[in-house]
Amino acid sequence: TEQKQIETGLREIEKEIEFGKFQWDEALEDAHMNIESALIKKIGDAGAKLHTARSRNDQVALDLGLYVKEQTGETSAQLKKLQTAFVDLAEQHVDLVMPGYTHLQRAQPILFAHYLLGQVEAFARDLERLDDCLERTDVLPLGSGALAGSSIVLDRELIARELGFAHVSQNSLDAVGDRDFVCEFLFCLAMIGMHLSRLSEDLIIWSTTEFGFVEFSEGFSTGSSLMPQKKNPDMAELTRGKTGRLYGNLMSILTSLKGLPSSYNRDLQEDKEALFDSVDTISAALEVFSLMLPELKINRARMEAAANDPNLLATDLAEYLVRKGMPFREAHEIVGKLVADATDQGTKLNAIALADFKKLSPLFDVDVADVFDVRRSLAARRAIGAPSPENVSAQIKRWRKQFRG
């Protein structure tokens, strides 16, 4: 049959393209006309029926939708692989204490595993966004024609099932000019890039001599061409830098779309370069981090030492007074004075004599010494989402179950 001839001919052309043997003719304008011309040469008049009830406008929209659907799945799989790497690392260091930071200043002690699981949460939101984007990508545009369908009526529901689309577009004019799903997908990739960039920034800072919390393996760092002592976090820096490309690609397509009249316009050709570049950029970054994390050397001693700064427990000291009946704002003020006094004296909070504590409040007693036990402090942080060892272990189990799921 003609249908069988067309299918066989297209399969042959597909293989020729795959193996680089297809002869492209620039005079034929584009890929569509090249393939149609080659098909006619192969099978004769039946090939001229290939384009029946179709337009390049709805074909391009279809191809783009198929590509974004495929890449959504690929990106999701890479994100899940990276999440698993984070949970693995968290499980290996489930008891490791480190300082938590705000404004890049030491704030309160947390578990390193709590930090790692925080990254897993961020990537979970990325996965949710990709799933949501897929819902609007999973709409078949084929059959919309150039903009007004065709008098040769196709069974679009059948085509949707054959091509794996969940829905069929309901307005031909909108379908051929819709690139919302491309913008959404590029936004999803930009958000993933942003999360990877912030993660990179943390690791870059922590790898400095001043922090010394982590060390990148040889495979993911380089030396200096001049300074023999240097070990530069190149992969993390490149990931951080390439996030700007992801933002730029998103803005590029948004800017191209903003001035277009309804339906199809050739400007839409510009969506491919931005889309392909963002996909390649994110794919490489996710792969690098999935390989880099297991090789990351964690300096437990440096982290523990930094976390055992008694001043990190100033909030616990204020809460000690609150539990004894003092309003929090008053407790906050008293502890602020204690911190200032300790700083002036060149000492730490836990070195202040009990008598000096009592000068500021009679609520202080001998049990105030218990406040400066970091492990005790963490164990007390049992609210949902807080970094107690009990919570962290439960979250690791939750993620393991979800991954198996």
C-alpha cells in the first residue's frame, strides 16, 4: 500500500540521516522539503502525498513538543540521580555537625545531612515544575495545518494516541503559534541551574582554606598554571557561570515572542537554538554533580570544630530564659548583652561565670551549662523540618522510600 511505501521510505531516509549519508540540498529550503523530495525520488508519486492535510507550521510545533516531552523525562531522571547522590552522602555523614549560616555569618548548629537534604528538597520542587510543564506540553498540535486546519479531516484523537499525546489542541490558530511550553521548560531549566549555582557557591566557599570544610577530587578541580599550591574548583565554578546562559536563553525566547502577532511567524525558528543550548547545559551540569558528589572529601574535624563555637548557641540561651517564663524579646536583649560582654572580654559565652549570668537575670542557674551542649541543642530541635538527628534520619528513610516508589 502507499502508506507502507511511505513508511518504508521514511525509515530508509532516517537511517541515511543517522549515518550521515543523506544528501541535503540547500535549494530545497529546509529539512521538510529535503525529506519530501528524497521520498518522492525513492517511492514515486506516493511520496507526494506525505504532506496531505499538513503544514510545516503544525509539524514544527509537533516536533518541538515531542522533543520537550523527551527532554523533560531525561532531565527528571538526571535530577533523581542527583537526589540519590545527596541522600547517599547524607547517610554517610548523618551525625556530622556543622554551622548553619545566614548572611554567610555563623548562625546556629545544624547537621551536615540536614544541609544535604535541603538540596534534595529544592530539586524535588524542580521535578514538580517539570511534571507541571509536561501537562501543557502533552498536547497534540498536528492537524492544525498552517493556522486553520484542513478540509481533509484527520482523526486527531487517533494521531494523539499513536504519538503518545494525552490531549489534542482545541484551537488551530493558537496551536501553531504556541511556544508557552518552551518558555516553561526553559524556566524549569533556569531554576535547576539556579539551584546548582547556589550549591556551587556553597561548595566553592567551603573549599577555601579559610573554611576547609570540603575538598574537590582531582577529577573535578585543576591546578594553577603559575601557582603550584592551587587547587581550583573549576567544575563548580563553570556550573555557576553557565547559569547565566540558562537565564539568557529564557529571556531570548520571551523577547522573541513578545512582539509576534497571533499564529505562526518565522521568528519562532529562533526558539531552537536557545532550547537546545539550555538542554545541553543542564544535562552536562547535572551529570557532573552526580559524579562529583561521591568523590567530595568532607573534612569532619573542621566542620565539627566550627560548629562547637558556643556563640552559635546564643538563641538556645535566649530560649532557656523563655522556658523559665521570660518574654522572648527581653531574653533576646539579655543574651545580646552577654554576647557583647564576652566579645569585649575576648572570651566565649560558655566561659562567663554563673554570677555574671545572674547579674542580668536571676532565672539563670547551674543548669545553664547544659545549654552549651551542641548535641543536646540539636536533639531538642524536633519540630517538623528542624535538624534534630531523629528528624534527619526519618527524612533519609522518607527519601529512600520515595526513590523506590
